[in-house]
Amino acid sequence: MRIRSRPFVPVLIVLPVCGAPAQETTDPAAPFSNHRPMWHPDGASMVFMSTRDGGENEWDLYTMHLDGTGLKRLTDHAGWDGYAMFSPDGRRLAFDRRDDTDGERVMIRNMESGVESLLYDASGHSAGGGRFSPDGARIVLTIERDDNREIYTIGLDGSNLRRLTDTPAKEADPCFAPDGASIVFATWMDGFTNIELMDADGRNRRLVRKVGGRAYGLDWSPDGARIVFNADDGEDDSELYIMNADGAGMKKLTDNDAWDHLPVFSPDGRHLLFTSYRSGVEEICMMDPDGATVVRIRTD
């Protein structure tokens, strides 16, 4: 979950045509960072966080169509708004908010009225990374106290906070399965990550796959058959991977010197959005789940 700023070297990666190899061409994009995209349920637009209207550490939320049109600023907060997630019906947006005055909070935004409400107050500790349940009734998130991060679920009105894990290790990036019956998550160990599953009530915890380095950014394919994530190897690099839901058939999707991370499946399962540093600055890219093609999403 790194957010970085580096000297900007603009590059546009365009989709190959009729089987031709991918091309890279220079592109006069603005030198700001875009991070952590998430699909709208309509499959044609997304929400993401960006520094385009603020400084290096001032992030706000924006929505935009995948063709680069319809850019709309959602938040204007003197701090950090990010890691947003649409409800299954697209009517609500859960996101993390951080600033020097009120600390960390998890917020809910009504997409029709624009009204924001507090879901969870993490003042004095930290919380975030919320993902909606498939029925839209709950959010699964992580809460960290005393350097120990655990997984919880919470109702949309802030009630029924329930702790699902209780271990000395740090659990991260929980995500409901499409059928709502289970949750996939990462457990960070010393030098490796256990990708695990548990029932939606926290029971029946089981190992799916052990991965070297630190893995996060877990997401399910819409049919529940595959899981995508990113992992680093202890170096200054991270790549995208995909595997079957039982941990078999793991495949590396990217292999370059840039930091590629936070992949998410499109609602139809045909594409992945992710954050990449391959142009020298954080940008949003899209590719097929087999890793064959990559295209930069224009946000400028």
C-alpha cells in the first residue's frame, strides 16, 4: 500500500491492434499522481484518488469514465481521501479519510446527494481498506491498534462492529467472495505472506497459498474462480499475480522494474485496473486478466 512520487517521464502504453505487439509512445500527461482505482458497478467508470488539484500529500477522490471523459471531483478535503469502494448498487462510496486534525476515519458518501457520514472513527489508531459485502449490508475492513492489525466487519450505520481475527500477526486487505460466504485476506509474516480464507463470520480459517515477500491488493473474479493480487520480493518492486481460488495455478502477470499493484477485476471479469509506476509516476492502467495487453487510462 505504498504511495510514491517520482520524477515524471510520461509514457503511454497502448493496446496492440490485431495481435501486434504493445507500443510505448511519449504523451504530455500532467505531472500528478493517480492511485488505487476501483470499478463502478456499471463497468464503464471508476473512482480513484489523485493529487491533481492539491500538493504531493493532498489526495482527493474523483470519478471518471474509462474513456477519459466525465472527470468529476468528489472530495475537497485538506488531507488525504482515498481507497474508495462502491457499494454493489453504486449508490454509496466507502473511503478512508486522514488529516492532522481528526486523525483517521472511514467515511460513507451518498453518491446521489453527496452527503458524507462517519462510519468508523479511528482517532488514536488506524483503520481502512473497506470492501462491501455482496449484499451491500456490511463492510469488511482492518483496524490496527498497538501495531496489531485485525479484520472486522461493520454495518453501514456504524453498528455491529465485529472482530473476525485475533492473532499476533498483521492481517490485511480482506475482500468478500462474490457469494458472500467467505473472505480472502493476507497475513503478513516475517519474509512471506499467507493468503488465507475464512468464513464470513470469521470461522474456518484456512491457508490458500504461501507467497514470498509481502502480498496485498487481493480481489476476486466475479465468478469466484480466481484471485488476483500483487506481491514484492523484498526489493523495490512489486508485480501482479493471479491464481485459482484454491491457490493452484498461480501465474505472474507483470514482470518489469516498475511497481505494479492494487489490481481489481471489472464487473464482467474481462479486465483489471491497477496502479503502476512504469511511466515514472503513479498512473492507472488496465489489462486483460492473462496479462497480455496493458493500456494507460488517460486522466488528464
